[in-house]
Amino acid sequence: MAKGTEADQFIDNSSAYLLLFPMGKEEIKAGVLPRILAKSIDFVLAMLLMELLPRVGFYAAVIFILIGDSLYNRASIGKKLMGMEVKSLRGQMVSSARCSILRNSTIAFALVLWKIPILGWFFFIAIAGIEFIIMIGNANRMRIGDELAKTKVVEILFKEEQ
């Protein structure tokens, strides 16, 4: 195909394709269940790090939780698998490690407390429960970490352009 043809312009002007049909990208606020599943996937991966790396696994897991949202273009592995990403409410780039650390500091703190037998487990469950209650009670489904970092989680939908 020669450069500059109508087909080339068609491909260049679209943001995504499904079987060469132009697809537009639409964002909606992420549902509670997909967010819980995404975070659960991230926790399973963090626990795998703890088991597979005996001496440094715990630290690797905490770092993974902290910087998770900066790994795959504004999404942790769990969010990417669930079709979500993190967006800034201020219009800044969210993919920075600083923003991800701020956003996930509450969850990482809960994970650090997990190391304390019995009492730490209680604090972990309490922090996770508070995050969940705040998320379902917030109109924009923002948890404490989202409020701290001024972010929101959105689901990415692709729809056929007319």
C-alpha cells in the first residue's frame, strides 16, 4: 500500500482496532468487583514474590505493591488484566512511580503490618476493610489512596466508531 492512501489515513486516525475495524476508546468509572479482583491478583503476585524469594521476597512484595500502578502504563498487572487504568484528577501523568507509591501507601502499610503475628493480621484486615468501605461509599469509587494521590480508576471500553 502506498504511503498517504486513504487506508493509511484510516489506520493513522483511529486509536484502536479490532479486526481492522476502527475502535474508539471510552472510559467509565471502574466497578467495585473488578477493582477487588484486580487488587487480589496483585496480592497473589506479591505473595508469590514472598514465597519464591526467601530472603528478600517480603521487601520485593512491598515494593511491587507500592510501584504496581507505574509498571504497565498507568495500571498494575491486576488492573491491566481486568481492563482498567489509573487516571489523574489533576490532568498529570499517573504512570510515575511517585504517584503510584502515594496511591498504594495505605495498602503497602497494611502489608507491612501483616508481619506482626495476630495483631498485624487484625490491622491488615481493618485497613483493607476501611479502604473497601470508603470505596463503596464514595460516588467516584475512590479509596483513601485515590484521595491522597488525586486519582481515579477507570475501565477502558472499546466501541466501534461510526
